[in-house]
Amino acid sequence: MKFICKPAGDQAVLIEFENKIDQDTNARVRQLAQLAERESSNGVGEVILGYRSLLIHYDPVKLSYVEVKKKLQSWEKEAFNTSPSTGRKVHIPVLYGGEWGPDLEDVAKHNGLSPEDVISIHSGCEYLVYFLGFTPGFPFMGGMSKEISTPRLPSPRVSIPAGSVGIANNQTGIYPVPSPGGWRLIGRTPLRLYDPEREEPFLLESGDNIFFESITYEEFVGIEKNNETWNIHSSQLIKG
């Protein structure tokens, strides 16, 4: 699987793979990103992932564009001679519908389904986090069933609560912080996807495998108030 490399200003390079979105391509993007991040002490700076692309910043005092290209050739051999790593399995609790998912019924109506069908389908899929972007920690995920694919809202909302789970065409995502947005909201998680006070501010990372778990209002309140802790790796509630 080959890629092209081109300059992006005088302090970054853009790597682009074949013009398609799939898990194999994204796995190679993540492999190259991991190899680039190992060079942080040698002039390589921030690494930004996309579905099929990678932007690598570098310090022009320490590295030239030609030197970065040579490093990429070395990373390419290393990355493509190894199998992509398997991401973590992360379980996300979601309270679907009502004020937490005001567009659930519209998604159901658009696809000729009941709200219960939408919940069952959405929580029955396994999703891959391709990359984080838009706002801090927003996961762009693939793997959603076409049965519940729904267009964005005609006009974006001015403010969406943190934790809102949305659908936009064939994608699903979670708003980590309050922000504007046009995705169809079907539920909300009490988990904090972004917390600058944590040692690891972002709950999710690219390559994670996501499983949504439908919860009750009581469970939502318990998790939100920290009376209960949610084990993201086993979908187990630990009573406080």
C-alpha cells in the first residue's frame, strides 16, 4: 500500500494514501503515525491523523524536507513489514432518546424503523475510531449500519451538550465538549471524553474499537455523579 508525500509549508509534510476510506488504509496511517511519534526527540513534532492521510510537523532547524522524506522511506518499510496493531475495546454507556437524544425518533422515521430498532442497531455494531478532530477528543467512527444512516440537520444547533451521541450520514460520533453541530442526536453518555485535568485528557484514541451500551436513567445519573464507576473495558458498573 503506497502513499504520496508532499510539502505542507516549510515545517510539515502531508502523506496521502489511496483515495478511499477503509480500516486497512487507516491502520497504515496509524502505523506511520506511531513510528513518527517515536522521533519526537529528533526534530519530529505534532502528528495529525485523518481517514487516509497524515500530517507530520517537523523542526526545520533540525530536519530538512529531504531528510524527513528519507525517514518516511525507512518508516514505510518497517510499517508495511508488520501487521497492524489491534486497538483497545472500549464500552461507552449511552442513555438513548428523550431529552438526551432528541433526534432519535427522526432517525427512526427516516429509515422506516422504530426508536427501539435504532437503539438496537446502533448499540449492536462495533465501531472503529479513525481519528480525533473537530473539537478536542471528538471521535470520527466508522462501522455504523446503513440501516440507520441519516443526513445531518438542515441547520446546525448552536449548542450541543457534552457527551451527545450523534449520527451524520453513515457515521456516528460523540461530542466531547459543548459546541455547535449538525449531527442527529440519538443519546448521551455520562462519560467525559475530554478532561484537561486528567493525566490522559482524551478518553479515546485512534484505533480504538467502540461498543455502545444502552443504560437506564438511574445508571446515567449514578455514573455522572461518580457514585458509580464505569469500566470502559468490560462495560461493568462498579458501585460507589
